[in-house]
Amino acid sequence: MVCEGFNRNSLLLQPWHRIFAISKRMAAKKGVFISIVSDKTGCLPYADEIEGITLTRIDRSKLMGFLERRALKRVISENNADIIVWCGAPSSAIHLNHQLSQLETIGKPIVWEIDMDIQNIMDLKHLSFRELLRPGHSLLLPKLLAMACSKPIIRCVGNSASVSRIVVPSQSLKNSLCRLGIDSNKISVILSTIEEKETRFLGAGEKNLFRSRLGFKQSDFIITYFGSPCTMRGTDTAVLSMKRILASKRNTKLVLLSRRDPNDSSVEDNTSNNPGGQHSRDEEEYLRKLISKVGIENNVQIISGIMNRSDLINYLIVSDVIVLPFKYVFSEPPLSVLEAMSLGKAVITTKLSTLSEIMGNDRGILIEPNSPRALAQAVLNLMDHPEQSASIGKNAQRFVASLDNWDQVTQHFEVLLKRTLNGGS
């Protein structure tokens, strides 16, 4: 498997979590050898092993900005690979196209695992200049450049005889590739899932006990966001919506559970000495200043750090609604959406990429990105109609419970690889 940005920190985040979840289960089986090739950054070692998976890092190519072609060919040949899985966004077609001449000489089937929808320049219209130009948002500028010229290359690579299969995590992404002109018969949908699915509802007494332990009043209406503090995930939208909400409902609290930023995954440690960790702190500081400017300090709480699952679930359980108002989706599907849905919570998110597919059939609320007004109206509507909120939460929980677990997802992936090796479709 060739997967840019794969390291120990990134395993908690998409798309690396999906690749890791599948790889480690396959590696645990007798007769299966999984090797992941990634790019080397900083002082990371060239050779590593993570839960039975061999990890080889290669220096980045100065020409194309990804892996050096000859080094990649050498590693794959030394591993005597039977099949090559190329993992990345649609724009990774640029790098795959650059590598095809070398990979074709190995003579092995190539499967392209695509982790996000095809982006257009208009998809960036919800972002501010601050978000586009900040050094911590280093993923955006390469994506912006790739979007300008990658569609013909995506179509060319996708339909190339050298690429045997394409795997995507959603039907909506398959539809996007088909609209681009890629043969639908080459594309397989294998949905993602989450590690643990919560399937319980708490009684009022137990929920109130949790509220008291976490310092909330029984009368508080609690809105919770969890994930990176990065404003591209709509954290500032959540903050700005509170002024409108508080004008009608004074007993409302917004809790921002600030976890590691997606861009922090480029480094192995998340200490105060690395730029990734600094990026998260800068985003939190920006939000604190925004909270102060709006004058809602008494109603908004930022809780920093990576929580253990038990603490995270406690906060989500006591919440009345979960808001995840993304302006930009880095990879699909956002695991935070599925995690919140699994707890039977009404989730408010945005009309982006696969989110519309996940939230369909009254499983959630969809709003326009970067719209504090729309977010406030959606929250106030749920506050006034608790029965609707409860119904949405139940529908959401049933949907997540119906998803395959990671063992089943891995089995689907294995079947696809075997068919590809045998020349099947």
C-alpha cells in the first residue's frame, strides 16, 4: 500500500484510520504480508513496524513533491508484492500518473483507493483568506493547485488499463467519478465504519447525574462540537451562532472539545516544540478571542487535549445536540459524524460531499457551510421540538448500527483484492 502521511499519530484520523484498520486485520492473517510505503518527514525513521505492518518511508521527490519513483519501485520489488494499493485523494492521480511508467514495469495489478470527493475551486468559497493562507493549513494550497488541473488526469488514470480497480468509501463519491467519465464498472464502494458502536440510550436520571459531574445545570441546553479546533471544520461558525441562540435561549451552553488538528498528523509527537501542535494552539487562541469579541464567555467552554473514549462519550451523552458545521471536508466520511450518530444524538452538519448521503432519511440536519444564522436556526428548531431531535437521534443510531464492522469491511476489501489478482471485475 502506498499512502502519503501515514504515521503513528495519523492513525486516529481519516483516511489513515481506514487504511490502518483494514491493513492490521489483513496482516494478522496467516500468509498475508502487508507493507505500507509512505513519505519521510522530519526525523522519522526510514523503517518502522506498527502492529505487524511493515512501514517503509521514502524521501519526497523534489520534482513532483511525493515519493521518488525509482525508490518506490525498488521497495515494491524487494517486497515481491502481488498487488499495489495506491491510497489518496482524487488529486493523487497526478502523482500516480507520474509513477505509472515505473509501476507498470513491475507488472502487478494496481488498485486505487480514493478517500475524498472531487473538489472544485467553488468548494473553497466558504473559506476565508486567513484559512487559505495560514502556514498550518499547508494541505490546502497543494490541493488548490491540484484542483485546477487534475480532472483530466483523474479521468485518464481512472480509465487507464494499468489501474485494475478503484475503491471509494461512498456511493456519492462513485457518482462523482462516473460524472467525470470514469467507467462505473471499475469502481467499488466499500463503506467505512467506526471502531465501537454505542447502542444505548440513557434514562433521564443517569443523564442528569453525568451533567452534574461535568458541571452543568439540569436546565442547561448543551451544544457540543468535538474534533480539531481548526476553523475550516466550522468551530468559528459554532461560536458565532451562539449570539443568535442566546438572544432567544439564555440557558444554552456551547462546549468545544478541542482535539488534535488533522494537519498535526504530519509529525510524530504533539509537543509544544512542533509546528503541528502550535497550529492547534493558535486556532484555540483565535477562538478564545472570537468568544471574547462576541461577549459570550460565560456560555462557551473550550476543553483542550486528546480525551480518552470514556470521557468523550460522557460529554456527548449529556449533550442535547452535536454540531459539526464543516466548511471543508479533508477525508470521507468524517468519523466524528458517525461517532455522534452512534450515540443517538441529533447531529447538525453541512451539505458537503458524503455528509448528505449519511444524513439522509431524517438521520440528521444539513445546513449551508459557514452560516452562523442557519446553524442557530437549526439549533433553535430542535430546542423547540425535542420530539424531532429524539426521532433524528434514533434514526441516526439505527443507521450506524447497520454498518458493517471493521472485520466485515476488511473482508470486502480482501474479496476485491482476490478478484483483482484473479483478473475478475
